[in-house]
Amino acid sequence: MAENNILQKLDGLVARYEEVSTLITDPSVIADQKRYVKLTKEYKELGDLMKARKEYMQCLNNLDEAKQVFSAESDPEMKEMARDEIASCEERIPQLEEEIKLLLIPADPEDGKNIVMEIRGGTGGDEAAIFAGDLFRMYSKYCELKGWKIAISSFTEGSSGGYKEIIFNVTGENVYGTMKYESGVHRVQRVPATETQGRVHTSAATVAVLPEADEFDVQINEGEIKWDTFRSSGAGGQNVNKVESGVRLRYMWKNPISGTTEEILIECTETRDQPKNRERALSRLRTMIYDREHQKYIDDIAARRKTMVSTGDRSAKIRTYNYPQGRITDHRIGYTIYNLAAFMDGDIQDCIDHLIVAENAERLKESEL
């Protein structure tokens, strides 16, 4: 039976939960930050499973007891109480089984991380840059609704508005696990502000969502980083013109997979404080290297998946924003709604929820639960 299969899997995790709970109090483990962080995350995940296991076993026991009472008792009141308990357990048990199945699926180790997002205008010239600006506003509004914080690292404005490219960090709870579905090509169909004939144009912008690397995720020889400083441009008064607060780093990185060496160039003008800009440039360097080294892991996942819900493929057309019809279509799951104005104002949670459901359904199939 399904419940026996689930109980066997849960029972097999009890010993591991007890082992991990002991390990995270070991001073030698605490001293190894990389191992300690990994184990505390596993402890929390196993703790959620143990809590579900306790409720599941209690429900199964209550159901058996209620059935025995119902068949053995002659008192109408006791039989009625037993009948109510049976109905309650039979409703709750399938819900618990679905919850446990999802908990048993190995979580993406990146889901809890903060992110670096890159939005770039693609085909479409000035209109693509304007659309990239619209996407940035959409994500900013969404992050505000979620209580997440945004910090812009760098941007290049379009000649008619918007951005040719904008790079920013998002920090909060489970940010990558939510936003990873946004990577890809976003297509817009509308009459551009620059169009005089009233014709509908198709333009595109690309979105990349990268998990922010922790310091111990990537090994960087900071002695090999070449630093330059420069005066920031833009708003900021006299300080901008006189103080070299902008930083630029150059780092030669060897790809462990291909063996080739490439120069990584990063600029940061986010604050007027040069040390803070250096710190944020270093954070972006770690993320970029981590992303390159981690791409094989992402590709391996993509190769096993039948859908493109969260492969991280940045060249795939994932969504169309049709302004004349007020329509949003996500091509990965066939999701279509007609509330474009609200969507562009940050109301994107329903679409993300549908993507998560599709992803979980596929992972359940893979796990054979």
C-alpha cells in the first residue's frame, strides 16, 4: 500500500536525523563552516519530515482505533464519535501523503539563496530597452510585495528610456527557489512609443537569475585581482565628480571543465563608499564564477527533465506579453491569463505558483513515489 511505502521511507530517515542532530553539536563540525551550514540545512529538512511522520502515524493509529470502536460499540453516541473520527482521518491522510511526497523529493540546494538578476534588452532596439525597464519595474514591485530587498549593482540606460542592461541583487527568504523560473527570453508584442504608424512590434529581453555564491562556495585568489577606481557618473552632486568611488576588477579565471582561461571584468558604482563597492564587486565575482562552474550541474538536471520549467536555459523563449490583447502566456506550461496590467505591476505570484506545481509534479514522477 502507498502508506507502507511512505512509512518505510520515513522510517529509514530516523537514524540519519538522529545522526545529524548529534553532528551539528560537534565542535569540529561547527569549526568547518561549509560542512556545518550543509548539515544544519539537512537537519531542518529532516526535522520537517519527522514532524510530518509523527502526524501521519498518529492519523493511521487513530483511524484503526476509530474503526475498532465503530465495529465493537453498540452505544449510538460512541459510534457517531467514531464515525466522525474516521471521516476526519480519511480526509487528512491523503493530504499528509502528498505533503510527505513533496518533502521526500531532494530539495534544490540553491533554493534558499539570494540572487543576482540580469535583465538585458534583446532584439528590438529602443523598444527592447524600454521593455527591459518594464520588466525591472515588474520584478521590483513583486519583490516589494514579498518583503525582499533590491540593490542595483550597475545599469546602462536606453536612449529612449528603460535599460540596455541592468544588474541587481535580491535578498530575502527562498529567493532563488522562487525566482529561478524567470530565467529565459521574455517577448513583448505591442505598439512601441517610438512607432508612428501604429503597428504592433515584437521585441524581446533576456532575464538571467543566478544564485548568489557564498564565500566558501568558490575559491578565489584575491591576490590575483587587479583593481581600478574611477569617478562614478550620474546623479550625486559634487561628490560624484571629485571622489573615485566606482571600482573595476579584472580577474583571470580558469574554467575547470574546458581548461580555458578567460578575463572577468566587473564594475560596481552602487554606493559612494569605495570599500562597499569593492565588497559588492567581489560578491558578484564569486557569483559569476560559481554560476560558470555550476552550469554543468544545471545542464545535467535539464537533460533529465521533460519540461523546461526551471532549467535555467537563458536562450529559451519562456513568456509572451501581448499588450493589444492584454494577455500573458507562459509557453512552458501553457499558462494564459488576461490581466497584463496587474501582472506588469508585480502580480506574478499565480504564474510562479503554476510553474512550481508543474515542477513538483515532474519531480514526483522522477522520484517514483
